[in-house]
Amino acid sequence: MWILKIKVMHKDCPIVPLCKKFNVTTYAFPAGASGGIFKKNGKNYLTAFHFISGEEKNKKLFFENLKKDKRIEKLEIQGNRFSYLLNLTKKEEQVQLYYDSQLIFLKPVINSSEGFEYWEVGSWSREALTDFMNKVKKHMDYFELLKLGKSEFSDLYFPMILPKLSEKQKKAIELANKRGYYFYPRKVELKDLAKEMGISIPTFQEHIRKAEIKLLPFIIEQSL
């Protein structure tokens, strides 16, 4: 299979400027074969699903400002996940506008805190990817080709259903990961994480162990 990886930026994106402003990253997932674009009453609409990563205060500011965007007709937020319905003007240039049925969504789109989008798509046809690339390139404020070539099947992204964590388990393991608890050597101790979360060390340890027990089988299976 052929794959294309590009780095782009377009100023009319509702997400990336906020990612840069508030130092967060979002991961966008597909919303249908058309990339989430559909027409209704002569207008183009975009549906997108995202996962957001960053400091809690920054994520809060991100959502507060996203709600102010008048182009967004519907917005649903659930923890670190959110989805929206965007009313596109005739002048807007979203990458999804140039998606077609020959393209395959390989990995989540990364909307980085640096102010760029990273797209990775595939196709059995090199020409389909080249055509997509050329169309996108004409309408972006910044475009960079990162890769165009064949890829091993093992390199492709496969979404999977992860076990549901409680809010406290999710908060504990996110904090541990963010502060470097899983680094070697560790950058933080359990007592420091427990203090930051405002709970006892045994309670924090219980939350993190339960989260690890739920997640570990899925992580191992995915890596095999």
C-alpha cells in the first residue's frame, strides 16, 4: 500500500490556532469515507471527532474559546473527547474537502501545539495520493511533504476499543504519564503525584494500579 504523510497549516482551521495558543494537542479521528464533509441546503459541513491532550487549565481555555467560534453549530464535550459540526464558508479550505473514496484514513490527524496538522493517508493507487497532495498543496498557507512511498502493513494504525477507566483512574494515570513516572529513571515519585492530586499515597497507588491492570492487556496485544 502507498502512504502519504504531510504537514500543513491553514489559518481558517478552528482547531490548530487554539492548540498553539493554549499549548494543547488534539488527535482527530475519521467521520465517514468523505473525511467528515457533507452537504446540506447547499452548504458544506464538517463533522470531526477529537481527543485532546494537555494541562487541565489549558484544555479548559481551549474549550472556552472553541465555543465562541460562530462557525461551529454543534459541539459536544465529554472529558478529553469532543466532536463538532462546522459550517464551512465558501472561502474556507479544509483538508477534508479534497478527500475521495480511494483514500484510506491510516492514523489520527495530529493538530499540534506548534500550529501544524500532520496527515497520514494511504491508497492502493499512488496517483490518488499524488492528486490529493497536489490539491491540498494549492490551498494551504503552509505545506510540507514528509513522506510518499510504500509502507509495511504492520505500520498501519488499527483503532481498538479500550477499557473504560473511572475518572479518578484516568486522572491518576494521565498525571503519572505527564510528570514522567513511567520514564527511566523516573522523574517523579508516587508521593509527589499523590500530593498534587490531593489524595493519600495508598489511594493514588490503588487508582494507578487499577488503571494499569485494565490497560496493560490491550497495550500488549496491540504491540504483538
